[in-house]
Amino acid sequence: MTSSLPVLFGMAFVIGLSGALAPGPVLTATVSETAKRGFWAGPLIVLGHAVLEIVLLVALVAGLGDWLALPVVQGVLGVGGGLLLAVLGVHMMATARDSVFQALTMSPDRRSALRGPVLTGILTSLANPYWILWWATVGLNLISLALKHGVLGLGVFYTGHILADLVWYSLVAAAIAAGRRILPQPVYVVLFLLCGLAMAGLGGYFLGTGIGRLR
């Protein structure tokens, strides 16, 4: 099935898109950052996510996969990631009103506009233990298929995978950015509160599963 590079690309895109469509921290961050900064926050979050993924891809090729599959490692990642997401979510809820006011009334700082979403893409990806687990299982199997084509195969696989993220999160960002120009401020305060609640809830879930694995 993976005898050709186009088939490998298509497989990576479809599987990557199925993962991107699932609700998670990166989606929540895309909604909140786009509401504050506009459309380009979405692609910039994907950039941060992509940087982290290529680092993990290289590490998995170098043999990190077996280590990540250990229950104790997954437990530690779950606890650490859960705590980070919970803190980010609570902070988002606590500062929702001020964040929305600044986003809708103040001129954006180009440097912070770049730094904020890219760093957010890195942190939300890193804090999600199931993202790492996906790469240590499904991702590792796909990597083994890609390696049959050598470095070129890895490049094709990675391009298809990250393009799926870029397409989906850009569509989400475009939808939020379009609404940003016409929706009233209270709607965005509620949106921020919901995003913060979702992120804190995911953090609590990851924390609980991480503790369960450690036990």
C-alpha cells in the first residue's frame, strides 16, 4: 500500500487530519489566540506545533519510541502536562475580560503576535500526553513505513502530516477571525471562558490518567 510516495503522502494527510479534527488543547488555543490576534494566529500556532513535531520525529527515529512507551514515563508526562494545561486554563478564565478588552481595543505588537502563538503551539502540544503517546505508537508505525523510502520518505510523511494540521487550523482561524469583526465584546469574553474551562478540564483529565498510570 505504501509502495509510492504519493500514497504515503495521502495516508499521512488523512491520518493527520483525523487527529487534528479531534478536540484538544491546540484547537482550544487556536480559538482563543485567533480571537485576540486575528487569522494569522492559527498558522503560527501550527508553526510552533510543527517545530516540536519535527524534533520529536527525529528523536523517535533515533530510538526514543521504546522509552516513551513505558507506563511510568507516560504517567509522568500525563501529570506534568495535565498540571500545565490546568494552569493555562485557569489563567485564561481569570484574565478573560482584560484579554478581550486588550485584543479588541489595542494595536497589536508584531513581535508579541509572533512570539505568543508560536510559543502557545509548542506549550499546548508539549502539555498533551496523548500527542506524545500517538507519536510513540501510531506515529512510530508510520515512520517505519516512511523509512522504506529513506530520508525522502520521512520528508513526504512529515509534509503530509503537518499540512493536515495547517489546513484544518487555518480554516478554524478564518472562521473565528471573520466573526471577530462583527461579534460584540461579551461574546468573546464567554468564548475565552469556555476555552479556559475546556483547557482546564483537559488538564484535569490528563492529570487523573497520569496518576492512574503511575499507580
